Amino acid sequence: LQSNPKITSITILQDSACDDAKEPFASYASDIPDVKIVKADLADESMTAADMQSLLKQPYDYVWDNCSKGAAGAGKAVIDCAQEWESKLL
């Protein structure tokens, strides 16, 4: 991703329950040196798009969601933000 001139930054929204000492989390710094990690309780079913925007602070052009099992809680908040930002949701 970093070699693509159209990508100016990479942010990972990471569940705060992850173990930073285990893979793949332990390799983020070496594999993606300039990545920004934003941690949140992604199991929080009450999270809204407004909460998500408060965490992320900016809109994103591309959103890759590789964990949501459905549109509820944090997963729905990510989808709602991507729609509001007119992101490409992948």
C-alpha cells in the first residue's frame, strides 16, 4: 500500500482487546512503519457513527472492513461513516 502514490496515510482501527505482543499486531510497526493505530472497544454495541468520527478525527477515502460480522454496533458505525464520507468500502 505504501508504494502507491495515491495513498498518503494508513490508519488501522484496532480492537482495544487485542494483545499487542501477538501477531499480527506485533508486526504493525515493522511491516507498516508509518501506520497510525486507533484503538477502540469494537465489541461496544452502543457505538454510533458520531462516536466513530470522534475516534478517527477525519474522513477516509478507502475503508477496508475485515472484521464486521454484520451491521451492528462498531461495525455499523464504520459503515455509516464510510457512507457519509463517500468512501470506497471494501
